[in-house]
Amino acid sequence: MNTKARFNKKLIASAIASTMLGGVANFAVAQQQDTVEEVMVTGIRASLERSMDTKRNSAGVVDAISSEDIGKFPDTNLAESLQRITGVSISRSNGEGSQITVRGFGPDNNMITLNGRTMPAASTNNGGGGDSRAFDFANLASEGISGVEVFKTGKANITTGGIGATVNVKTAKPLDNPGLVASAGVKAVMDTTNRAGDDVTPEASGLFSWSNDDSTFGVGLSASHQQRDSGATGATVNDWGIYEWDSVNTPQRAWNNANAQVTNAPDEGQLYSRFYDLRYEFIDTQRTRDNAQLTLQFAPTDDFTATVDYTFAENEIKSHLGQAGNWMQQGGNIQAVEFDNQEIATMIYAKEAYGNAIDEGFEQQWREQTNTLDSVGVNLAYQVTDALSFNLDVHDSEMHSRGTGPHGTGQIRMALAAPVVVEREWFFGGYFPTYLNVYDDSRRVRPDSVEAASPWVRNGMVDPSDISSTMLNMDQADQLSSVTQIKLDGRYDLDNGHFDFGIESREMESNTRRYATGNISLGNWDGNYPGEFGSLVRPFDLQGEFDDFSPRAGGYGFIANAADLYEAALQIPRYSSILPPAMKQSAHNIVVEDMQSAYFQIGLEGNVGNMPFSILTGLRYETTDVDSSSLSSAYFYRWESDNDVSINVDDTKPQTLVSAKASYDNLLPSMDLTLNVTDDIVSRFSFSKTIARAGLSSLGASASNFGSGGGATYLGNIPTASASNPGLLPLESTNFDLSVEWYYDEGSYASIGFFEKNVKNFLGSESIDREWLGIRNSTNGPRVEAAAAQLEAAGIAISDVSLFSQTAYNEFVVLPGGGLNPAWVAEFGNTAYTGTSAQDQFILAQKDWDIYDNATDPLAVFRTNTPNNGREAKIHGLELAVQHFFGDTGFGVQANYTLVRGDVGFDNLGSPDVSQFALVGLSDTANLSGIYENDRFQARIAYNWRDEFLNETNRGGFNNPRYIEAYSQIDLNLSYSVTDALTVSLEGINITGEDSRSHGRNKAMMWDMYDLGARYQLGARYTF
């Protein structure tokens, strides 16, 4: 335990028990003539003891985290600290804590407040998204935070919106700490995953707090700046197809090459799965985060305090992603496949061979986004009489998340390809899937016209001279969310309790726009112009970037800045007619929620025999009006090549405005009963009803996220879409908590708690096959059926490649007045399509030979993922916690375990044609921390574990689940006080470099996995 002494010239009444920075550090006040010494208790143990006191003295189930010293929170990241609370688990982004799940309820179902105020949430990503309610803790630095409270049980006076918990983040107030207090800190951030940025990046923070001698006026200012460069390397799969095995050679199978060797074939009618592709990727990220808060307080009398504050937080993120991607071509290309013995037979090996070389994809993406929070608030606290007090709080806050990249984008995606692969093998079934390609840059046959226009230097190597553009995409997303909130709270003190009452008005508005160019065909999918970008494309040993996994030898990788490639493409004459492309608005959704509420609660204290008790019971009534509107664009179907199908905004047709209104009200009772069985044992029972509103993406008024399904619907591929439902009711949970806490020694306690949440109006989702916006499907219907009949009559296997080529042949080679297209005749003579690789490559090379929808095509039927109410589910669990200090040795331990169970899981053997409702986010968690401190030295090592959990349902075109596999991490904090004012520190995060992985219906069906690493922060902090 550390102590710091400071002397005030003016006498402070010894009866005042003051708290440091918003109630975080305690003072012992002793009078000595005209001087009073205030002793501020700091350090890990003091922080944990304050948190323990909050837990012990609260009504209901409340946990807390307190800062260890001025400007020193236990972790650099707030979410990383919160995960050490029972029942709280976190999700990570870019290797650090981002969002929280509490008792099985995800980020959208937890309410985050800042000093009791509801904060707006906005989150766009990679030019998409923009419909989130979830608060991202990565936007807030911890240096200006004095404490965090986690309310796991509902109370009438707490703003609604959190079923899992309401998390209140507290910041410093100058009048809470009389006199002058200041600290400054610097850190050197070293991320072992960094690849492209600086190995050491800076972080600086400062905190200043001053009040006059009379404590009638105070000023507080905190600010921080952090830069961090990091990276990641991983493997991903685009989708897993789920089918029923049959022995008939039909187009609906994963292949239709009768000569393919099938090892361990599934049983007739058994479900089997096959991967669509396998991609290795790298991501390099640069993040700059700035936070600041200014607080002014004026207390002209002991009965009145006015507070005005402004909070600013900005997070700028730039990232570069590159891939090496290998798609299955299927059809006659398949030579061999092997399945495992699981209930869903999973393809663990496949081999394809190509008569004419096909491409390996080397897509490059450049992403930039900025998240900005601005919040202005006023608080007036007035003690009217000794018994009656009022608190008026008003704030207006805005969160803006948007792409801030070149040319007004959030993402520039330049798809590249090298048409040099002649044979390909995939190896799944293990922890890390691999592939092995055979390369030959002399095998690709290109049309003479293309060869003449852009000669290709074939040198027997795979190098930048083989790299061509294929497609360009540019995307932008912009979400602007605001909250205007007015709260008036009153309290009347009774002889043995208190009566609380209040009203609240809150308006939330979310305005989301998305823009996209769609696919802009440059080199087309077959990569017509190898070498066109010259030295802008560089060789890159992507396989060598894996530290913990071992790709097969012989693969290639390339790296290029997509923004630079776009600038280069603007200068290439053949693209002058299509570049720069128009950014077409693909979505515009506005959701406005107007909430009015009133509450009362009464707290009473008494005794049952010799056992003190307290009860807090109340009722909250709330009405909500929802106004939702969407501006929907028109769309068209575009079949670009074999399995490359896109659905694009048609800006030649007007947009359609769709709007809807809804309203609902809720009556929310609550009761917290606390009984002090002995001086050391506290028992609690709580009952409450709480609500959490539907996610903003579910409240729009139209459909979005149209996907083609990965190929022609004639061959069984299923287009997808997402729809909204503005009439969704909020989740309503009836909650029960029963807990016992034993405070058996100074700073030590053990607790056990049971909880149950019975939730109705649970948001499930259902997949409905339906038409949207009059979109027609060019991959099915009379034209495609005629092409399929021609292929069957000619004895050509029907595949994505042959079906597209035959349809394109009928559309562009066969002339309406008779005869054949001269370009075809010049290349092949007056011949029909015979399914040769040369003919396929010729058709792909023609830039304008895409199959667009027309009036003869059928209306597209989309498997539409739609949210709905009406689901009910029960979640229950157990929370165990212990905190123990070994006397005055300086050693301590903190441990907890949370068990969470639900009654609705995902059926992994369920039909891929039927959507499922299941509870997501449920997992057991455990934390173990070892602590040591003395007068100068502090150390903490923490182990955090989260078991496997269901993260997503109905993913892709086959209603697949996504499970995040069990993850553990070890963090380390060391600090040494060189003097009473100067402290140096070292923080290590994920010091063992644990990796992440997710899978589908079984573990062989990997979705993604990332090779992660440790991050270290070396710092110094000076307190004035």
C-alpha cells in the first residue's frame, strides 16, 4: 500500500470523508492545529478494497472497478478490466478488448452510460455496417476514468436498455478533490504483431484538477493521445455449402465429374459439407486515439453545485488487408475428394486440375474510418432542505462513425489475380487448413486480341509480371447517432430510509448511409492484363508471416496499397471510360426513438431480530415511439463469370422511400432485499424486469445486403438478403438473483450468486424465401435453361463455367440476324461452343459479355434473414468469486468463475434450408489474478479464459452457425515507484501470444483463425 501526503493551508473539517477523483481514492483526514493532512490510499489492494466496499454497500448485485491512483486505471483498456468481473466477458478487435457480454447478453443488450448518461453508439467498418447500438470501449482511454460500476440487477432509477447489465463509467470531478492535483504519463507501446508501422509508438496522457481554497469553484481537464501499430495473419473461408449426398451425377452436387475419386463417400441422404474457398490474409493496422474531458464546477453554497462538462473521443483507424485466395472451381475440374467420418461428412481434401491455367486471387484492401464522440452536459444538484434534494441532468451527445479514406471511401478493394495455377489441392480436417498449388505461367491461353493489346511476358516464375487487376470496389458507410437526454431525480430522506422519484425524456436518432460502386470490371475475373501495375505490386512472403502455424511450402503472396493501385488505374487509358466510378447510395436508414419515463422507489432499513436488513423497491413506467424510414435503391443482377455474380444499385431508376411507425410501453418493477446475517455475511435477493431494445439494423424499413449466393441459382446457389422489422418489441426479461457474500477479513471476501433471466420477445431470426424490389435473376430462367439443355445435348458437364459460357455464347456470339460474332469466328472459326478451356477464357476476356437481367428472367428469390419477436428463452447461471490478501505480506489473489446456461441451442444437424433461433454469447468464463505490492513495487499477473460460444446463427447461404472457440490470455502489470511522485511501469497483454479460431457445424468447418501476438507498454507517470 502506498500513501502520499499533501498539506492544505486552510483547515478542513475532520468530519469530511472525501473521495479522490469521483469517489475513487479515500482520504483519512487528521487535524493538526491549522493544518490537516489528507492521506490518499493508492495501489492495487486499495483499489480492490474500494471495489469490494462498493459491492458490499450497494443494493442489489453491483460490481465495481476503481482506479489505483490519479490517472492510473488497472488496465489501459476498459473492457480488459471489465472482463475480470464475474459474469462479464469481452470480444476483441485488433487484439484488444472492444465490446462486452454480460451473463450471456451481447453488446447490443447492455447499456453503457458515462456519469449516468446514455451514450450514443455508432460503428462502421470497412465501408459497411453502421447499425449498431453497441458501445465500443476501444474509443475510450482509461487515464481519465476514476471508476466503473456494473449494475447486474435492475432498478427503477436506472435508465433502461441493459438486460445483461448497465455499466456506468465515472470520470473525475474537481470538487471531489480539493486543491491542486495533476499527473502526466508517457508510454512506449510495442506490439509484437507489427509488420508495416513503427515498432514503438507513443502514448501520452495528463490530468489536471484544481479547486479554490473555499472549494466553490473547480476546473478539471484530462487528455490522452495514443498511437498503435499492429498486425495479424490469418486464414478464412467464405462459406460452407451444406447438401444431402446422392449418387446421381447432377448439377446440384458439389461437383459433377464422374471420374472424380471419392474417398470415404457419405451415406445416401447424409448431410455433407464442402468449403467454397480458402484464403490466407494479412492485416496491418494503424490506430490513433485522442480523448479529452473538460469539467467546470461551481458550488456557491453547500446546498448547490453546478457542473458543466465536455467530453471528446476520437479513434482513427487505417488498415491494409491482403489475401491469397483459392476458390473451388468444381465441375469437371475436380479430380479427387475425401470426407471425414463426422455426422455431417466434411470435405477434408480436394484436388482440382485445370487444362488452361486459372487464377489465384491476391486481393488488396485499403480501409480508413474515424469514430468521434462529442458530449456536452450540465448537472445541477440542489439540497432544498435537510431531507429533500433534486438533481437535474441534461446532455446532448453525438457519435459519428464514417469512412475517411481517399476519394470519400471507407474501403477501396482492388481484386488482383495471377492466372498461373494449373493444379490445386486443399487440406482441411486439422486445426490449420492448408493448400498446395502447381504453377505454370505458360499454360494460360489468352485471346489473340487481348494478347496483342497487352503482351504478357511469361518468364517461368510467379512474380508481379503475372499480376492483373480483376474487379474494383469502393464503399462508404456513415452512421451519425445522437442522444438528447433530460433527467430530473429527487430524493426525500425518511427516518429509516428514503423515497426516490424522477422523470426522464430521451431521444435517440441514428442516421445511416451506405454507398458503393459495385463491381467495376478492370482486368475482369480472369485477369486479362498481367503486369499492368508494375512495381506497385511487390512479392510478399505471406506464408512466412505465420508464427504459430505451418502453411505448405511453395505458395506465393503479393502486397500493394489498394489506394495507390486505384490512382494508377486512373492513368491507364483503357479504363478512362469507367473510372472514376460513381459511388451510388445503396442504403439510407433513419431510426428515431422518443422515450418518456417516470419512476419512484423507496428504500427502507430495519432489523429482523438482530439482523439488519434493507429493502429497495420501485416501479418505472416508460413509453417509446419509434419512427423508422428507409430510402431504398433499385437493383440489377449481373452475372460476370462462372461463380461471380453481383447485385448492383441501378441509379437509372428512382429510389423508393419506405417509412413505418411503432410504439410500445413497459411497466418495470424492481426489488432488492439485503439481509446482514452476521457482521461478515451479507445475503441478497433481487427481482426486476428490464428491457433491451432491438438492434438498429433490425428496425429499418426495407431490405439490404443483397448477396448472389456464390453462383448461378440454376445450380442450387441461393441468393441472400437481410430485412428489417420496425415493429419489433424490446426484449423483456424477468430477473431473479440470489447471492451470499462473506467478508471474512480485511480486503478479503468470497461470494456465490445464482441468477435466472426469463426473456420474452427474444429477437430470433427466420429465413424467408421471397422477392424484393422487383429484382430479376439472370442466372436462371429461360435463357439459362436453354443453355443447360444445349450442354446436356452436347454431352458437356454442366458447371458454373460451362453454364455461364454457353449462356454468354447464346447472348453475344450468336447474332440476332444469323451468323456468329466476328471476334469469335476470328478466334475459333464458325464453331459452336464445345466447352474447351480456350473458349471459356475467350468469353471471360470480353469485358462487356456479362449477363444482365432482362424482362424474360424470373424474379429473384432471396433467402432473407428477417428478425422477429415471439421467441422465449431462459438463461440461468452461477457466479463464484473470491478475493484474498495474505495479511500484510503484500500478496493477494483474486479469482472468479461464471457458469451460464440457456435452454435454446443451435442444432448443428438441422436442415441448411431452415433458419434457426438460438441463444448466442453464452459461455463459461474464469479469471485468476495474482497480486503483490509493497511500498514501492506492484505486480499483477492475470489469467482470463472464455469457453467456446455460439456467436452467430444462419450465416451465409446455408444457415450455418459460427462458434468462437475457447480462448485464454495472460496479462502482466508491473510498476515501481522511483519516488513518491514518479512511477515506472511495464504492461504485457497476451504475453503468450494466444491465437483465435472459429468454426461452423463442426470444428473441421473452420470459418477463420488468426495468428496473434503480445503487446507491451513501458511507461512513466509523474504525480504533482
